[in-house]
Amino acid sequence: MRSRTGPIIILVVLVLAAAAACDSQTTRQPSSPSSTQAQAGGDHEEHHSVAAATTPKQLAAQLEQYFAVHTLLALRQTRSVLTANASYREAADHELEEYTGELSEIVGGAYGDTQGDRFKQVWERTTADVGAYADAVAEKDASAKEQARAALEADANAYGSWLAEASKGQAKAADGAAELNTYVQQVMDHADAYAGHDYDRAYRIERDAYEHMFAAGTSLAKAGETPKAAATLDAPAEKLRAAFAMLLGEHMQLIIDAQRATFAGAAEFNAAAAQVNANTAALTKGMGAIVGPKKAVEFQSAWAEHVEGLLDYSTAVASNDQAEQALVREKMRGYGARLALYLSDVVRNELPLEPITQALGAHDQHLVDQINAYAAKRYDQAQEMEVDGYGQMLNVANTLVAAIQRTVKPQLPVGGSQTGGGGTAHWRR
């Protein structure tokens, strides 16, 4: 089983470990900032209420999360069109509709209900045009592709106009348009690459789009604040939070891609796993800057086992080997305990061992539940597990990063170049 994942697991490793060390705030299922636990399953409502942001940092965390996850939902919807998976597309469409409503609530809370409604109109139109482009690519209809491309470019301009008005001129329409135009171009390039079976390029574009839109969330948060309030998002501690939130959230999403690609064949699996590796390299470098190279190596080792368990589990699910699934799950509990011990040691007495262990267990459970649901073609449930797991992981990360900051504060980076430049977090460049 493990031969399929090979060295990929070592890289995936670092990403997951960080999942327990980032700082962001979940908006789908709000938890106390000091809590390291969240629900790993359960029934889901048709639409979740969104916790109102009360500070610029909370708003930035919400918009970063929602912009980034919406991007991944849209790209996965695109792939479902290209693979003619109508059931998955239906689930993706439903989740995108819910997510757009929640995102619009967040925007309305920051810019007023009227602007929230206008934003929703722009976002719904953009999402529909993304779907139209995917349909045109799937049907090999060159004329329809050009129509969808023109519509998406118009959507980018509409977003720029909306942003300039909503921010009362603090943001320029041209800048907003350019930001969303980068996104829609990435969406189109991803669809073209995937349709051409260039999976390496498709998954690389997916990761770039996630990072781009995460940073766009930071930009939107700044645009509605006074210069003084916006400046708080450029503080070193906030840049560190944003950098790790982006990388750790990205980690979980890339693990999901690799797990699901287990069912798609070696070429696609290897392409998805390569981006897990790239994320892991960036995360490792960041961890090393905080806890030192020796501790970073220890982290990599503990996290590699953790990630290996997750990928071994998806392999067992794909093989319909229930005995192997049970064996892997038992091993995963040991891996999680070792990782929890490592993290507890890093933060010393700032956090007790048991809550960390339970939080990592919940993280594993989200990933296990989503791949079980995906394999059974319960795509709505798989989507819910994905977004809820993402929020739970960011909550855990928020708590652990805060504890790390208090424990190893003298060693923390103090400049933008060391912390990844805020939401962009381009350690990998």
C-alpha cells in the first residue's frame, strides 16, 4: 500500500503538522479562540450563520478563509464538469451557493447590507460564468469558450467597480479588477490544463489560485478599514498568523485532493501529491524559522507518520479493504499521540497534552469522514466535511500558534520578509 505514496508522504508530513499550529477563525462553526477542539461530524444545516467579525483581524481571517475555500470549491466543480461527474457537480453547485451566501454575509457585515447584496450579485455571476467556461471546455466549443472568457473579464471589472464604491475610494477599481482578473485567468488555465490531461500544471495552478485568493481576502479586509486599523494587519504577529493560516489551510485542502485522486489514477495522484510536497517544503521552512532546524526535523518526522496514515487510509478505502482500514486507523492514533507530544513540548506548559491530542484526532476524523463519503459517492457530505474540517483546523492552528508565540517569542521573525509578507506567505519562492 505504502509504495503508492512513496516519498510524497514525507513532504505531506510537514503540512499537516502545521495544521495544528496556525491562527485563523472559523466562521461556519464558531469556537472559542482558546478551544483546540471542534466537531468532526454530525448533521449540517442548509445554511450556517456567520459569526460577525468585531476586529480587523477577525474580518481578515474570515475573508481569507472564505475566498480561499470558495476558490477550491469552484476548481473542483470545474473538474467534475470535465470528468462528467454530474452527481459531484450537483453537490459542488450546492456548496458554492451556500458559501456565496455566507461570504456575502461577511462582506455585508463589513461594508453594509446594500454592498453585501451587490457583492453577492457579482460573485454569483462570476461563479456561473466559471461553470459556463468549464461547460464550453468539456464540449470543445471554441465560440462558447470565448463568450465565457469575455463574461469573466467583465465580472472582474464589475468587482473592481464594486470594491471602489464599497470602500468609498480607499481601493481603486483598477486594482480590484486586476486582482479578480488574475483569479478568473487561473480558473480558465486550470480548466484547459486539466482537460488536456496536464495534471501537474492543473494542480499547480490550483495551489497558486488558492494562495492568490487568500491574499485577496486580506486586501478586501484592509479596504474597508481606516488606515490605522488596516495597518494592524501588517504587524509582524498578524503576518505570521496569515502566513501559517494560509499554509495550514492549504495543507488540508491538498491532502483532500491527494486522497480523492487515489481514485483517479497514478498520473493525477502524483500531480496532486507534488503540490502537497511543495506546501510541505514551505511549511517546513517556516517552522524552522520559529523553532529552529533541529525541532523542525523532529516535526517533519512526526508529521510524516501522521500524513502517511491519512494517505494509507485512502488507499485502503480505494481498495475496499476494511481490515486494512481498521489497522491504519489504529496506527493513526499512535501517530497523532506522537505529534501531540511534540507540539506539547514545543509550547511547554502553555497548552496541556490532552486537548492537543483530541484536536488532532478531530482533524484526522474530518479527513477520514470526507474520503469515506467521497468513496461512497455521498458528495454533499464530503463537501461539508471538507469545509467544516478546514475551519476546525484553522481554529486549532490559531490556538497553537498563539501558544508558540508566547513560548518562543524571542526567536520569532520580526520582518515581513521572514514571515512571508502577510497573506501572500510566499516562502516557497
